[in-house]
Amino acid sequence: MTTTAARPTILAVCTGNICRSPAVERLLQAAVGEGFEVRSAGTGALVGSPIDPPMARLLTDEGVDTTGFASRQLTPDLVRGADLVLALTREHRSAAVRMVPAALRKAFTLRELARLLSLAPHEDLPAEPAERLAELLVRVRATRTQSGARLPDVRAEDDDVVDPYRGDDALFLESWRQLAPAVTTIAGALTGSPAGTTH
């Protein structure tokens, strides 16, 4: 792990850091509670901007607080400081790894990690958050390399969450329906909640 703080850090990464990654940040933080710190950043961030209103409405409808958010640019320090990097597309994952090659072992697309968690055993994990995340990543990496874990018919669109920026409400809803179940799965694995097995 790359941090020594009591709370492991999870970093969500998209492009502008106003739609997809803030949604993951706020949803996941609400789901995992105080044991983890969830942040987000963008590869081409609209620095200082709030969450885009259509995405903010979707979060608010779920009872998730959207106040106080300001987008920020992805930096090597943010990548290095994260224990887990959740990219919204394969390209975002590549961007993080290009910044910090050592991040390869802790960087996944959001939907890839959710898919791998459905294959990797995550029972009997330690209760302490940092230890739990460390062991979970060991198991997920092992599953990632096993035959069948990386199915040949997995396409980019199976790993990527569609970018809704400047789109209509239907596109925002499509993006939401791709990211929200993955967040639920990941949160369930991080906390030991049965909710992680429902999507």
C-alpha cells in the first residue's frame, strides 16, 4: 500500500471531474463511511467547478450530499497517495498509470473492479479498513490473471462509463446506471455488506 494513514484513500478519475468521478466519490463515500477517504480528480479538470447539475440531481435523489465539491486536476501526487485508483474508462486508467507506473497494481476501471469482485473471493477479510483493502486487492489481482477472469469478449464499453457531459438527461441516466451498481458492489466488498453481491 502507498499510504500509512489509518484511513485508506480511494481516488476516482474521469476527465472533467464534474460528472462521473464526483458521483463515484460522493456515492462511495456515503456507502463506506468513515473507514475510507474517497477523493476524485480529472485528467482535464474544470478546476474549481461544482458537480454538473444533472449529476448533482441524481445524487441528491439518492440522498447523497453534493455540497462543497470543487473539481481538481489529476496529479502524480494524488495517484501516489491513493491506495486504490478507480478510473471511469480504460483511458483514464492509462493516464493515471502513465503518471505513476507503479500504480498499475492498484488501478482499475470502476466496472472492471466490480466485475472482478464478482469472481474473486472476498469472504473472511480483515475488518480493519486498510488491511481489508490490501487483502482484497491481492485477491482481485490474482483473479485478474487467472484464466477466465479476463474474458476475451470483454469490450471497452464493458469497462467504460459513458461520459454524459453536455448530454441530455437520458445520457446522464445511462451514465448513472453504469456507475451506481458498480459502486454498490465495490462498497459491499470494502465494508463486508451483503449489498456488494446484489449487482
